[in-house]
Amino acid sequence: MEPGLRRVLVIGATGMMGRPVTQELVAAGFEVSALVRDVARARPQLPAAVQLFPGDVADAASLRAALAGHDAVYLNLSVRQTERERAFHPELQGLENVLTAARATGVRRVVYLSSLIKDYAGFRWWVFGLKKQAAELVRRSGLPYTIFHPSAFMETLVNTQLAGPFILVAGQARHPMHWVSGRDYGRQVAAALRRPAAAGREYVVQGPQAFTTLEAAREVSRHHGSRRLRVAYAPLGLIKLFGQLLPRMNYGYHLIEALNEMPEPFRAEATWQELGPATETLRDFAARQ
């Protein structure tokens, strides 16, 4: 690892993508801590080696207490489906609080999970605008940073898209995506923290295979290791209709339309060369679930 860059605080460690990153950082030999709202609830979700600090990104004092003595902070923030545009956003105002505390406590690397889909230009959506603002905050923070821009994560197929025994797919994707597993991504995060030259860099994160969402769902349903899954389809127009009444459905409609429409060429050559390739296939990922 980078000389002296040993202690890492993970914010968002119990999230869908925070857990595999935390696990890979522990496996790579880092001293890992996590900022969590509920210590008792978080403890069984994380490796025993992870030290837990109670706090929240809305609480500046808890951030300073948690960040003290850490060399790096990894940020796994997101915009929840129920958030309103004119509200406190962990990935914007919360991020500002983290960066302020990181400067005050001498943190020497900020690692931030962004996205590729935020750059979709087919429509204007405040969520994508917020995520662009967040990345710019990190760039202008005055702190050494590494930003990751991932494709679709395999974990979404067995988490956010899973309803009972069904993987839900909406609309018709025009372009395949390079699905990547959280395990591969976590290894690349660890490699970036070991690499001084990764400071000031931004990396595209993509997996070894390109599938549309429907093709990926079918692959996971065929090879899932612990249960039998089936794929269920819903017209995107139906989600748009319900989205006029339900914020969660409105969020889903915008995100799915962008994912279905945005072309995604392979752009992770530099990431693979510098941080190691993503090698896990959808079949391999499904088999270990």
C-alpha cells in the first residue's frame, strides 16, 4: 500500500457496494474503520476487524471524531429514491461536511464512488446534476483524491431489482453495459490506495462482459447458487405512470430510461492496466450468491 496510507475510514460501509469494498480493504491489509448510524445493527454486517464509529454525514462533530487519525476516507454515498430535490442530500451537503472534516483532520486521500450514468444527456434530471456537483466538490476540495465512475454493478440484480423469486427488468435496453462485481471493484479501490500515482486520478470501472439488463438478469437467474430465480418484465411506460404519484417510482423511471438509452463503450483500459482487471463474470457472481 502507499507508504503511510494505512488507516481508512469507510462512509457507507453497510450499503450494497460499501460492504464488498470494506471486505476487500480488510483483505488487502488496511486498518479499516466505518462511520455508522447504528453500531449494533452494523456490527454483524461487517468484518470483525472493522472498528465502528457512531455518526452521520449531517453531524460535523461526529465526522471529525471518526476521521481523526485516519489517512484516507472512502465515500460510498448515494441519492436515496425517496429524497426530494430541495432537501439535505448526503451526497452533496453531507459530502461537503466530510471534506471539511477531512481537511481539518489531515486526511491524505479521498476516494469517492461516482457513476458513468450521471453523464447521460437525453434529459435533465436533478439527481444527475447533483452527482456532477458532488464529483466537482471532490476535485476542488484541495485534498488528494481518486474518483471511480462505475458501470452497472452485478449486485443490483440480486438486491434492488429482486422481488421475491423474480429479477425485475423494465423497458428495452438499446445498448449493453459492462457489468462489474463489487468484489472486483473493491480490489481496484484497494489497489488505488496502494498506488501514490492514483492521487488526482479518475477511473472508469467496467467488467469483462457486456450484456443488456435483460441478458444479465437471465444469466444470473440461470446460475444463481442458492435459489431458483426467474425474470419478470414490466413496460417502462407503466413505471412512468406510477411515477407521477410515487417518488420512488419516478426515481426508478428516470434511472432505468437513462440506463436503457445511454451507449457504453469499453473505457476501462487504463483502470485495468493500473489497478488490475475486473475478471468476475455474471455466471461466476451468480454461482457464489
